[in-house]
Amino acid sequence: MVLGAVLRATAAASMLLAGEAAAVEVRGAGATFPANLYAAWIDAFAAVDPAVEVRYDPVGSGEGIRRFLAGDVDFGATDRPMSDAEIASAPAGVLHVPATAGMVAIAYNLPGIPGGLKLSRTALAGVFAGEIRYWDDPLIASLNPDQALPHQSVAVVGRRDSSGTTFALTNHLDAISDIWRVSGREAAMLVDWPGPAMTVPGNEGVAGRIMLTDYSIGYVEFSFAQALEMTVAAVENQAGAFIAPSLAAGSAALEAVAPDMPEDGRQLVADPAGPDVYPIVSYSWLLVPERGVDPERTEGLRRFIAWGLDEGQALAGPLGMVPLPGPAAERARAILDRQR
């Protein structure tokens, strides 16, 4: 692409002028949701622009926001946009740059049942609100008459840390279910899951616990489920169709809402409409200081993000992430251009 060629030429010229000057280090931290993609971006960008060294620590959205506000990193990453109060407390201001999107997969481990499980909106909320306690509950069994569902306790696996993946799931449940709301829970990054739920940190932790625990169910970012070949459920969408997570279904969800993205980029996708959409989808944002503190690091960060919004989008699909639809990518570039 044209932008990639310009970046390569600029980087080459900079290296010639700088001689053996050390690369500018840019540090970030936050969401585990897009961690696999950001790792791929960093590796690919290093070959394009060796004058910038990017480091990213996948510690969860909540910790990413905390480190960003504390000035401990050059950029943060989150799957839950910052609140107005958090934005007001940012010393150098903050821009939310939509960088990618992903799906929250409902993964499960049912011995002897290889796949094909369907979960209605009511059943999904019932499981995570603690209302459905056994796998052969009528709300699940009626949708899956060909599955030999056991009378075994449902072992819910959730996140222990402050998590954007948790926020994406609970934002969906809060939008679709009275069961969830009556349970006293809401859309949040940290949830008091009903006992005897198992809680572990990180998407990788949830994925590992599900794979090791018979009769368990939990939620992970789809790229982890795809990489680990986990068994995932088909979830009922607003149109009443049961859809498993896929690149096509995630893209359809984003295409349905992309024209309505607000100027600041903080768009929540709680319950997208359309017959072919996967319903649990979220943007993931890079948090960038509106007023750069260090000119060299600011410029290095801008080059990295600009590359990610352009050539880096091609790396999303193979890793289970959803590339930004055209209107969202244009808005992301416009937001990045506001940095000064």
C-alpha cells in the first residue's frame, strides 16, 4: 500500500541520517483481547520501521487504563472505552483510536459432545447469571434435542482481573436479558460471578481452565478459541438465528453499526441487528495522549498506529480478529490526526 511504502522510505532515510542511533522505544499495555494481533503488528512493523521499537504488555483493559492514566506507558489498550470521568483525569488528554475488533466466543467442554451446541439469549444469560445449574436444563435441552446432555453441574469459568472481554460479554447480556439485570449485575469489567464459578486472569487463563475442566463453560476472545481449536457455541442473535463466531459473522455485525460510529470513536456494539451477525462483538481501542509528551516517542507511536490502521488490518482475519470496516477505519485515522 502507498502508506507502507512511504513509511519504509521514511524509516530508511531516518536510519541513514541517524547512523547507529538507538531505536525509539514506545511502550504500551492493556487488553488481552487483541494481544495476538498486536504481537503480530509489532513483529511486522519492526521490519518496516526499525527506528521504532514497540513493546506491549497484555495485562487486561483495566490495568491498561490505570497505567495510561498514571503515565507509566506511552499508550494504553482497552476493550471498554474510558468513561467521561476517566477521560477528564487524563493529564495529557486521551484519544480513543479504534484499532481492531473481535468476538467473544462462548467456549465449553462437554465430554462426548464434540460440538454444535446452541444457546438462546435466555439460556446464555441464565448460565452466566447462575440460574441454569445443570447441562440438561430444559432451556438448553430443548434447543439441542440431538445432544445427549448430561445431568452434570455447569462449571462457569470467568475472568478474575478487570477485563474488556468481560465488559463485552456483560454489555451484551445487559442489553438482551432481564435475567441478567434482575441478578443484580450490570455491564462491567469485573463481575462477581455466581458460585461456584472458577475465576482466572487473562483470556489465556480462561481458555486453559475450560480445556482442563470437564463440564465447564466460559468466554474467551475468539482468536484464542480459534488458535486452541476450542469447541464454541452458536449463540442466538437479535434476528433469532443461531450463529457461531466467524470472520464473516463478525464483519457483518460491524458493518451494521459502522456508519453510526461517533466522532470520538467510543462505539459500543451491544446487540447488532441482522440475520447473519454474531451478536457478541466489540471494538478494541488504543488510548493515545491527545498532547504528546515526548516528540520522538509521540512520532514513533503515530507511525506504528498509522501502519496498524493500514497494512496491519490484513493480519487481523487470520488471527481471528475482525478488520475495521471502511467507515470505522476512516474515523480511526481522523482521530489519530487530532494528536498534537
